[in-house]
Amino acid sequence: MRKWVSGMDDKLIKAMAELDEKAVLKLVKEELSQGLEPLSILKQIQTGIEKVGELYEKGEYFIADLIMSGIIFNNVLKIEEMNLYTTESKKCKIGKVLLGTAKSDLHDIGKNVFGSMMKMAGFEVLDLGVDVAPETFVARIKEFRPQIVGISGVLIVALEGMKETVELITAAGLRDSVKIILGGTIVKNGVDFIGADAYTVDPSEGVKLCLDWFEA
């Protein structure tokens, strides 16, 4: 647990950024008891996780800290009210979303946050996990029939996995049936190169993009 993150007023965001799991869980429960929407709470958690990422990039946090932020996030989702909200959201399905981290990349925090937000927004989400082969994406698209495919990545090597995945989806004759959204800062200038429809580094923005596709 870190205690030196400064310049942050929101208690929950600060606790998440400092990786203070006990405080995070306590504050989440307090906000739920005060009637705050789970999605709003999740956005605060997301902001705290982003701070952890920034500190990692500065060399002030390490891999273990990134892993810890993911553990805390998963434990937040286990809180009864948060879990119930996610489960209830599935009953009113807007559409189907297939998620996975690109081949050769094992990072999943951003993907997990996005997936949880999508569930809370009313989507049915199938998460394939990390290091997902292009062939697996294609096979599961055929089985699951999603309208949206989300591919995430943090490492540069993931770009090639993303490109291979989109090319294989196209070769399989499935490209016109799905919208493809990429997640991660590495794809900022590579959407056209990869052949996707959109990219985002912000899970909340990603949810909005997906909702806009369904409203179009």
C-alpha cells in the first residue's frame, strides 16, 4: 500500500491510486449505501487505475503494483451490490460483445474495466482473456455472433496480433457483421493500418462509442 499519491481530492480515487485495498472496499460500500450508482463508482475506480498506470510509466510503480490494482478491481466487483448490478444488467441485453487481449500480450486491466462497464451498460460480454490467437477470435465470433469485437493491447508486439486478427476476420467473411474497437495507447495512430473501426484509451469513452453504434 502506497501513501504518497498527492494532488487528488476524491477519497476513492486516491485510495485506488495508493493501492489501499481496505480503504477502497470500505469507500465503495459507503458510496453504495448512499445510493451512488455502481457505474459511477466504477468510473472512479477507473480513474484511480489510470493514476496507477501513470505512476508505473514514471517508474514510481512496478509490475507488482499494476497486478495489485487488477486484484483490487476484481475484489470491488465481488461486492454484492456491484455483482448484482452487473448480473441484472445482463437481463436487458443491448447486444453482444466479444473481448480479448491480442496475441502475445498478457495485460488485461483496461480490458477488464471496459468489459465490466459494458455489462453495466446492458451488453452481453464474452471475455476470451489474454494472449488470444486470431483463430480463436474468428472461431468465437462464429459461435457467439457478437455485433462488436474489442481487442486490447499494451505491448507494441500486440499491434501485429491485432492486425492478424482483423485480417483473419475479414478473410473468414465476418468483417461486415462486426464493429471492431481497439483498446490501448499503442493503437492511437494505427486504427487504419490495423483495419478497425475505432480505438480508445478510456473505457468510459469506449462504452459510449459502442452505444452510439447501436443508436446509429
